[in-house]
Amino acid sequence: MRQFIRIAALAATCLLPLPAAAQGATSFTPQQRAAIVEIIREALRNDPTILEEAIAALQARDMAREREAARGAIVANRDALLNDATLPAKGAERPTATIVEFFDYRCPYCKRMSPVITELLGADRGVRVVLVDIPILGPASVTAARAALAAQRQGKYAEMHDGLMALRGEPTEAAIMQLAGELRLDRDRLRRDMADPAIGQRIEANLRLAQALGVQGTPAYVVGNEVLPGAVGLDQLREAIARSRRAPG
């Protein structure tokens, strides 16, 4: 990219009339612009890596800006992420590291990550996973989210969560009620609680939190001051956990 800038600057300087160059003018005639463009095109033809370097530099800058924006959003919403006792969680009661997972029960990538999270919790007893359901994939996703949060009131959120993640096919009401029976939940109470406006408010709060953090899809993970989008690998999660444990404070 530096070479690209040097070429463009040199071309522009050479094409400026002497008085204009002395005054630092930055406007060019159409003929001068055409000449500059041709010089740049010739440079790119001779060395295409100039453009590759420029694109890579722009991408790195954009990623750095996104990371910084995410870091600021996490700091601003840290209390909601880590200290909301109404959010369901799995793992350590006194964690040395916390993962906040944004998910949807109909998301195939979330389902793929479910055993990864289980393996992580089994291997690292200091990790807690806070589960933030953002049902963005249609009405069936909302039904499943309501069912899991209703099961939480009967002390079986984790079991319903795991069952919905393992479910093949759509999380219809019939499928949910069959799962509820297998978990020995009070199904009449489950139906009533699923319709409770307070559960709808919990889901709306989850969606607002995701929006504040710039989460645009599922799954997504907040670890320390980082947002990890997508179905990341176990090693990537472990590395992020290690960084969060090394961070001051």
C-alpha cells in the first residue's frame, strides 16, 4: 500500500503545474487525472500485489475498528452480560471465566456448537456459560425460547435447553410437549408460563442486548472483551478464555 501511495503521489506531483505545486494545490484537470490513473494502472499491471496489500490493509483497519467498537459495547453492557441473575447459565457457580452465548434453537450452527460447549464445561470447571436466547429465525424459534424459559421456572432449564439443541426437526409445540413429558415437567404449567408476558419481555431484553453488542447472527460468544461470531472451534474458545483470565481486573 505504501508503494501504491508513493506512485500516486509522485504521479500527482509530476503532473501539477509548478505554481500550483508550490502552493500545495490538490485539484487536477481531466487530462491530469487521466494521466494519474494510467500511471496507477500501469503500476498495478506490473505488480498486482500492490492492490492485494492495499485491500489487506483496509480489511485490517476495519477489523480493528470493529474490535474496538465491540470492546466498548461490552464494557457498557457488562452488568447485563455478567450480573443478570435472571439469565440462565451452566457451569461454575464461582467462575474464573465467563462465556456469554447468543443462540437460536433453530440455528444449525448453534446445534453444532452445543457438544463443543459441553466438552468445554467438562474440561474446565472454572468456566460459566450464560445463555442468551435470541429467536431470530421465525415463530418456531420464539416458541422454543419461550419453552426453555418456562422450564427454567420449574428448575429444568438446562435439561430443556439440551433437549431442544438435540432435537431433530422443528421445535413445534407438539415436539416441545413431548420433550416436557420426558423431562417430567408440569406441561399445563409450562403452557401457562410460555404465554406469560414476562417471558416475552425477557426475550425482548435479550434481543436488545444482542443489538447493543452488534451481534448480527447466531451463534455468537462474548468472552472477556471480545465478541467471537459464528461456530468457532474449541481451541479458539480456550484461547479467548485464557486471554480473559490474563486481562487486568
